[in-house]
Amino acid sequence: MNPLKLMICAGFLVTAATIAAQSETKSPATNGASCSVKLHYGKDVSLTLEAIQSLSSNAVQLVESSNFNSVSPPANSWQDYGVTKTQNAYRQTISGRHLLVSFRETRTIKTVGGALKVKEIVIGLSRDDFASPLHTIDDEGRIIGHGKYSGPLCVQFMGQVKKLTDSQD
């Protein structure tokens, strides 16, 4: 291939990549190849690429701080909670204000309570001061409830969400 054709092809590829990146940045649910992020705060909120990356990173940190989960609860806790209550809590969370991070590939996240295979993270945003409750969906589609996760991260997360949503009003 001659140099002129090579430069034209390279220019086309750069232009196509730039258009794709710009459309991903404007989308409320896209973060390149690793995950998609949807922020529902009364309405779906449009996110910049920077906000998507920050929210998804902070969501993973929150999961990592989880001490307990409904798949492998510590002795004498959550035994009476059960699958039905976990699913009902998840449904209530997803029906209100929430953040949803969906990974393109299943990720292993090491939590205080043990390693989990995670396909999605759902964080409730219905409180004004605190991001909670926390759920994950595993590689088999099971809803996992989490307990005793970082309070300071929940407060920080809610502050970040408020800053993003206030800028769009």
C-alpha cells in the first residue's frame, strides 16, 4: 500500500475512533469496553466519560469494603433473611434512584467477606445522605445482598452523585 493510501486509512480510523469515543462519552450507559454505567436519579442522567469511570471505580471500592453477603453470610446472621427478602430488597432498590454498573466480562472482586464473581453492581440512592443498599449480580444471575460496607464511602458516593445531578438541573 502506498504512503498516501496508508495516511488516508489512518486518518479515517482516527476519525472513526474519535466519533465513537464522543458518542460513548455522551451516552448515559457506556464506558468503553469494560463496563456500562446507568445513573437513574428521578430520570436517567447523562454522564461524561470521566464521571462513568469515577462512578464505576467507586462502586467497585464499595463492594470491596463489604464484610458480609447473602451468598456466604457469617454464622448467626442473614440466615433468617433468605432469598426472597434479598430479591425484594433488590427490586425496591432498582425501582427507585440507583446506580447500575454492568461489566462486559464477569469480574472477580475481593471483598472483606470473600471473593465474588460480579457481573453487575447496584447501589441504592434513595437516601439523601448515604448511598445504600448495595447489591451485586453474580455470573449465574443471582442477586447478592451486601452488609457492613464502608459508611464513609457511601457518604462520599452520595456526594458525588448529588454533584453530578445538580450540574444537570
